[in-house]
Amino acid sequence: MTEKKNIKGITAEKDEFSEWFTQIMLKADLADYSAVSGCIVFKPRAYAIWEKIAAEVDKRFKKLGIQNAYFPMLIPERLLKKEQVHVEGFSPEVAWVTHAGDSELSERLAIRPTSEAIMYDSYSKWIRSWRDLPLRINQWNNVVRWEFKHAVPFLRTREFLWNEGHTVFASEKEAVAEGKDILDIYADVCENFLALYGVRGRKTEKEKFAGAVFSEKIHYVMPNGKSIEGPAFHHDGQNFARAYDIKFLNKDGQEDYAYQNTFAISTRILGILFAVHSDNKGLVLPPLIAPEKIVIVPILFEDSREKVLKAANEIKKKLGDGAFLDSREEYKPGFKFNEWEMKGVPIRIEIGPKDVEKKQVILVRRDNGAKEVVKIAEVKKRVEKVLEEIQSELFVKSRRLYESKLEKTANMKDLKKMIKDGKIVLVPLKASEKVEDILKEETGGAKTLFVSGFDVGGKKCIVSGEDADYLVWVGKSY
Amino acid sequence: MTEKKNIKGITAEKDEFSEWFTQIMLKADLADYSAVSGCIVFKPRAYAIWEKIAAEVDKRFKKLGIQNAYFPMLIPERLLKKEQVHVEGFSPEVAWVTHAGDSELSERLAIRPTSEAIMYDSYSKWIRSWRDLPLRINQWNNVVRWEFKHAVPFLRTREFLWNEGHTVFASEKEAVAEGKDILDIYADVCENFLALYGVRGRKTEKEKFAGAVFSEKIHYVMPNGKSIEGPAFHHDGQNFARAYDIKFLNKDGQEDYAYQNTFAISTRILGILFAVHSDNKGLVLPPLIAPEKIVIVPILFEDSREKVLKAANEIKKKLGDGAFLDSREEYKPGFKFNEWEMKGVPIRIEIGPKDVEKKQVILVRRDNGAKEVVKIAEVKKRVEKVLEEIQSELFVKSRRLYESKLEKTANMKDLKKMIKDGKIVLVPLKASEKVEDILKEETGGAKTLFVSGFDVGGKKCIVSGEDADYLVWVGKSY
């Protein structure tokens, strides 16, 4: 299945999105299929990026006062069933452990699809008074959701990695206020490290998280025009507190249910990162998240080998940690160029005997292929500058991609055509599950993505013709 | 179950080990029982220490060229069964997933008790030639082993966290050589951060890892005299390569099976850390691993409140990140002293109005209770010095504990008594599973811990009376 060191490049065009994406995953050595249907191997090149995302998010969580912990992965069925809406949302996808060794268990155990049930059972024991609040705990772990749809590496896999923050507050106001801090953290990392332009917005009642009062997510657009959800924040009000009996004595000595939030960023963001920036030569990575930022490829001939390698090594030393030297003897430079383009190293530096004489190198940008001659004396400064340029230009490109997909209309016929053309469309809508069901059917599968605003300017609902309640973004999505 | 902010202290003596240990786990806020039998919650105070251990080990792995990845947690039954010895070692403890949602799966899936089976299935696809070797991949993840023995927080839980390194080499020599590097890393972190004295040694044939050629582990001694295994390195030779078909073309163009190693440190090391250093007042932590190193407790009276708080804050600023100020109004100083002793903060600094006048503080060591007066001008320097002293003295104490349990004999009657007294005993033994079975029975459950050496000096096997093959440490163990 994996074609190692394939230099044939991508044989699908970016507009045949799904085939193109899968080829990049395999050929850039990011993921591989596994023996378990629907689960992938996160290979080192992809996992290193996840580690970096997690570290950046985690650092910011800790500054906010959120602490990490680890709760059991297995959840007794009776616990999972305590919150009815929640269990109905997840139970079709739960993987059940029924046996241990040769024994049948007396109660089935769910592999966590998310950890509300097991964590809140502990919270109900730990929280007694306002002194115990806020309680802000996070986990970095794996979850299993046994979806029956076709798996796509990173974007939809039955097991994935994420953080799940679960916080508890004494008041609704404090709980809701946390939302901005959390989404700011996710947005900071996704914009500034991953160079991904996304838009925050609240889900409709129909599309919100099972058990939440409201869900707010950061939304991205894939090259094929499909919308995709990134990091999420859910305010649960007192819903779970009632189900799991999380009560506390407030400062007035009154007993009250606590207010809760949950929030997450998952390895799905890797799929968004890989899809948005890459091209037909393979992976493109923003420098700040790329495990290797600069590859130095020496052009070696018998008679000048030593001289060129010496210069290449000196340049590597100058450039520091982000640079590596590909001095393998068994591959030709052309092969190496293709390999590191496929794997998304942001800058390539070529150096041959003539370059050594002229005290220069050739610098090639992965994102746009631009080549330039740079004096060795200036290479460090120039590389730093170009890395910054790539980083900021990828973000601008990502924003342009997003904005190129946007349309608006109040007319169903137009909407259908726009959806067919892979657009994301702002429409006036009535707040109603029924309306959303019809919308989905009429448009061949488009869903409400998020609410844009409540100032409908007197417009009528695009589905029902009644007064609209809000303007909503609609589109096909993952 | 949890008694929060309990200031009654530990009500068991350290020699009633099990009860004492459980009380520390709960009262120092390290762990809690969960709704899943045999699984615990790793609470933030314990998890933060695990994070630090993992970060230190991981940093060293990466310097060695080991890369992190993530493989699926679920393993199809047919894959697990490929290596016969391995599967027999683990199958009594495997948790089986049989259903997803309402559907029965066509094949049972094991939750990984360890990942050889799923990883080596990928390795067999990825490895083709010597160019692909060495392949050195590591995972930080959770595993489930459904043991039916009584669970003890950290020491024996059905789900635990660990690293599992799985490396592949072209030659036996390279593979075996990795063992020292890996065990050096584990020993470095455990000695220098956790202040734990341990001894490396190879397991006997009977006690080695299921599927390995040999197993080498770092062994620790608990306060009750029981031996316990910490980090482990297993050399698997070509055993798994044959079972999972991991072949490669060597430089001579010949096909050969690869040589493999696996290695791990698990959250069990937390249990060892907590048990070895702590006392009847609660947790004791070596400063280098303690999340909080210094607690400043101001002694507040109405008329001098502001002045004392101001001085306390200035001291906190001087001491930097490791220090925190407990200025809670709702608790008395005595309560705070007990709480932070229970939670193992290495140094307490007390400051009251008289101290402010005299420009001094009281510094109290958690490990030995020693008190001293320190001038505020010198507090930073003194604290640094005392933290270093605590760190190195805890290691010395741990070494003394270990050595205090050692005995040797060539006489079965003596051995029985020594084992009864909670000793670890060096005995001459014949290399035989049968002999080990008898040894275990005669001593009421003592096992071979590790081989000390092969120079038996003509001694006879303590069990069979035949010529001994080696000197082996024997004792009760976790």
C-alpha cells in the first residue's frame, strides 16, 4: 500500500480531491492504512506535527490554569446512559468491550467516544463547595467512534487523537466567558503556526454537540469547497451537572448545579493542514510547523565532492536546528529534490562546485517554486526572511481559498446551483430542525455550517418562506 | 472515596504498607478510584509528574534518533495470534471489542496490551532493504491488561500509560547494543530526577517477556521489601520478524529477517516514586520532579496583614517559577502546613510579622522536617542549596533502603526465613523453569528477580542440589 520514496509524484490533480489527498498522505509518508478497517497509522512525519500542535495548545492551556489528568478509557454502559441526549448522539458509534480473557464481563464497557460520562462521575465526588471551583481539567488522549462512512486519513478515522477539556464553574457567566479564551488559543495556534484561515461560528440547535447548550467551532474550507470543522467549544450549561449530579454549595450556602464546558482540537486539523496548503508536487508545510525547515542538497561530482560537502556542512551549521543535509550517496540530486518536495520541506538549498567557487547557493521555495541565488555570507539572514514570507503568504493563500468559496443568496434555485459548484452560501433561514432537514434534501446534502448573524433585514427563510430568524452559512461538509 | 483537603494525615504506619500507600494516593490527591473496576483516575498532581518523566525520556530518545508515531489501539485477533509465545503470554488479559453500535464485528478486536502485533504488520510492509534500517519508532500511549489481581493505584491497574519503543536493525549486534543506550536513558531520568536507586539485571528464561530472546530491567525495592520492576528493555532477536514476516535485502543482496527490540517505562514508576520517598505525614517528592518546589505560607494577623503579604510576594518573585504563595484566607497556617506536607512540596517558607521585622523567614524541609531561620537577602541562594541537598539525600536514602533489604545464602532454610523477613536474597540456582517453580512454592511465593552473575564459585543450586548455573536475586515482587 505504501510506496516508499516514490518519486513519480502525485498522479492525481488537486481537483480530484479525494484521490489526490490520499496519494499525498501515502507518498509524503504521513499516514498508512492499518490492519484495522477505518484506523490509520500516524507516521512519524505527521505525528511530529501533532506533537507540536499539542505542545503549543497545552502551553497556553496551562497559562490559563487548566491542568492535565488522565481518566479511564473504558466507560461502564450505565454511566454512559445517564445523559440521554448525549448517549443517543454517540451510541450508534460506540465500540463495546464485552470480554476480558475468556470471561464475559458482567457489564459492557464502552471505549470512550468522549469522556463526559467517566469524568463527570468523578467530578460529582470531587466537587462539594464553591471552594472547589472552577475545576479545569484537560486530557490528551485517543477516542474511538466507529463510523460506518468511508474513512479518510486524518479527516475521518475510527480512532483519533485529541484534547478534551472539561471545565466546571460556579456560574453561567464564568463558564460562557471561558469560550473566548479557549477559541482564542485554538485560533492562535491554527492561524500562526498552521497558517490556516478559519472562521468562528455557532452551530444551529440541530447541529450542536449532543448534550450542549451551544457549540461554537472554527470552520475551514477544503480545496474542493467542502466545509470542515476544526477546534470546538461547547457550553453545556447545567445539562450534564443534572445528569451526573455535580452540585456544590455556593457562597450563600445554597446548593446549585455547576456550569460546564468542553472543548477539543483533534488530529483532524492535520488533514485540514495537509489539504489546504499542498499541491500537485506533494505536501506543502508552513515553516513554523514543519519538522524540517531546510534541506541542503549538495551536487556531488567525483573531483569536487569533498569541497562541496565541506561547504554544505558549513551552511548547515550556520542555519542551525531546522536544517539538514541530504548527503546520501545512493540517490541523485533530482531524486532528492522530488522527495523533499513531496515531503514538504519549505526551503531547498542546492550547492554544487561552481556555487562553492562563487561563494553562493541556490535557494528554492517549496510553496511557489521560486529560485534565487544567495551569497553564502547572507544565507542565514535570507533563509530566515524567506521562511517568514512563506509562513505569511500561506496564510494569505488560505484566506483567499476560503473567501473564494463564499456566496450569498435568498433564492433556493441559486442556492442549489452554488452548492453544486462547491460554494459555501449565506442564506436567511428559520430556526427549525424541519427546515434544516428540507434544506439538506433539496440541496443534495448541504448542511447548516454556522450562524452568521441575526440581522436578517426582513428576509424570508429560503426554505419555508416564513420570516427568517438568522443568516446561516450552508454548504457541503465533512 | 476521596477525602479532599484532609488534614488528619495518614492514619496507617508506613509498615502497614498497602493501607498506607492507598491513603497517600487518595489524600495527596494523586489518584482516585473510578467507576471501572481496576482502573484509576490519574489526578493532575500525579499526571504532571508523568508528563515530566515522559518529556525527559522523550527528549533523550529523540537525540538517539528515535521517532514518535501512533498506531491503532485495536488489534484484529488474527494478527495478535501470529506470534504464539507472545499471544499466550497476553491472551488471558486481553480486553475484547466484539460490537460497534448495534452490530457484531466480523472479527474480535483486542485492545492493545502492547503493540507488537499491529506495529510489526506495518513494519513488514515498510521494510524492504537495508536502506530502510534501522527503523526506530516509539509510541506514548495507553494499554489495557485485564489482570484479575487486586488493583493498586499506579502499581497495578488494568489500564496504564507508557512508552513502547519498537526498533528494527539489520544485525543482532546493533540491536543488542541499543539496550545499553535505552537503559542508560531510563536510569538517568529515574536516578537524577526521581532520586530512585535501582539495579539493572537480566530476567531468567522463565521470567522474560513473552516472545523475547532476553529481557533486562531496572529493579527497585519498595519499603515493604517487595521487589518491583521499573523500565524494561527486551531484545527479540528474529522471533517477531519471523512471525510477522519482517524481511529485508542486506547489502550483499541476501534476504534476511530483521532484529528487533522493544522497551518501555510505564506509570508504574509513579507508584515506585511515591512509595519509596514518602512517610507518615504524606507524600515526599524529589525537588526536580515536584510540580511545585516551594510553598510560602504567610502568618497573617489583622494589623500586620498587608506588610506580611507584601514581603511574602517579594519572596515569591525572588524564588521564581517553582514557588507559590498560599494566601487563602479561609484556612489557618496549621492547616496549610499539613496540606502541603501531605502533598509533598519539598520546601515550606513561613513568614510572620516578627520575621518581616527581622528581615528573615523560617525554612522547613519536607523530607526531614528540619527548620532554619534564613535572612530574606539570602533566601534564594539558600533555597537552591537546600533543594539540591534534598534531591541528593533522597537518592542516598533510596539506595540505603535498597541495600538494607539484601541478603545472600546457599541454604534453603535461611532463604525461607529471609524471604519471610521481606529480604531480597542472592542464591545459587540452576537455570531451569522447574527449579523456579519449586523455589516459588517452597518460599511461599518468591520469584527470581534477575541474574546477578555466572561466577557461582562451585556452589550448588539451592533448590535441586545440582551444580548451579548462576547467582540469582530472589524475592517477593509486585
